[in-house]
Amino acid sequence: MADRAFSFLKTNPRQAKPRSRGLVELLNLCHKHNVLVSTGGFLEYVLTQGAEAVDDYVRECREVSFDIVWREAPFFTERERARYSKSRAKSSATKNWST
């Protein structure tokens, strides 16, 4: 993983590390209290950056310990749904994909 999670995505600048609050700290706190963490609807933004970004995003979601990658069905073609469903089945990227 790069210096920051999801460094391949175009995002707003962040405060330099070390930070007292950030993605990894939030995920750790949630998991400490047995709370499953979802990516919310961010995948729809990632889709605008191409298929390779989506693949990288799903892989990195696993690496930083997201529990659920949320996908909104209307944003995916049938082919994309099949591709990412098969991808999920082949790896343990997340505990659940929502449609």
C-alpha cells in the first residue's frame, strides 16, 4: 500500500501524517467495538476513474479492512455486475457486496 490508502484515486489533499484521526484509525476503532464498516456509495465515484481503478479500489478495501463494499446496482452494467461478483467470489475482498 502507498503512503496513504487509495492513493491512486483523485481526492482532496489531507493533513500530513502522523494524524490523530484518519481512515485506518476510524476502521480500527469500529472493529474494536465489533462494528462492520461499509464504504458507502464511494464506489460510484471510483467508477468514473475506470475499470483499473475499481479493481485497485476493491483490493485496497480488503487491505485496509473495510467489511462491506457497497455498490448501487443502477451504476453497473450486467457485464460489470457479473465481473465484480465473480471477482468477489474468487477473493475475500469483503464480507458482503450489497446491491
